[in-house]
Amino acid sequence: MPSNDPSAWVRRWAASIRPGGAVLDVAAGSGRHSRFLASLGFEVEAVDRDVSQLAGAAPGVRATEADVEAGPWPFAGRRFDAIVVTNYLHRPLLPILVDSLEPGGLLVYETFARGNERFGKPSNPAFLLAPGELLEAVRGRLRVLAFEDLVVDSPVPAAIQRIAARRE
């Protein structure tokens, strides 16, 4: 069962976001990261194809309902001080996310990697990162502050990759 607590990776890097900055929470789901980031004083834009779980999420959180896989990018021309993505992968979106960062903006990304199939879902390779895939997605475009490709035990056993990278 997914946790309602913010990811330890997101908590770790939140202090590296420009104070009071605009943050985009992609595939926000129930809004666990949106609420956490808003509580720290960030202006949060939470996007998901179903925002019903985000209704009244928290002051400082604006919900945008959009299918970022099928429709146009709803934030064309906008730039963010940080973009947070967890437990979600749509590869064509990766370059768009990088382009949507302000100079100095931070990408905080964490999702499932190959090897996760031994723990359960997701197990489809289309939804699992290949070794080093997040590094490749930002190579030459963002400065990598931290990258991990590992198996975690908490909140549930999973194979994951995570990256924190800054636009110079």
C-alpha cells in the first residue's frame, strides 16, 4: 500500500529549491508531495489526469487536470523552480520537464527501475527505467547533484532510480 508520507528523496532535496519558488508536481496523485511542498512555502502546481484526490489539497496548491501523455503539455511557456516526479514514467515527457525548469531550477525524480518485477508491480518494462536512464535523460542539460540506482525496503521493497539535477 502506498504511503501518504512524502518520499524521503523529495524531503531530502526540498531545501535545495529556491525559497518560495514555483514547483510542479507531475502525476500528483493524492497530493502527498504537493501538500508537503506547500507547507514549506512553495507555490505548487499539481498536475494529474484525475485531480479529484487533490480537491482542497492545501493552501498554496493549484490542481490542474490534464492527461500529459495524450494531450498537449499544459504548461507550455511556463518555467518552474523545481519539478517533482515520483512513481511515474512517461519517457517522452523527460525532455519537456528539463525544458520547463528555470535557470537554477531543480529536477527531483524517483521512479521504478528494471529489477522491480521481482517485487511486484510495475513489472512491465515500459514502466521501468533502464540502468542509467535518468542520467542519460539529463546528460549535457542539467548538473547532476545526486543519482541512485538501488533496491529500497521502505515504504515497500522496490527497485528504483532517483536523481536530483539542477539547470545551470
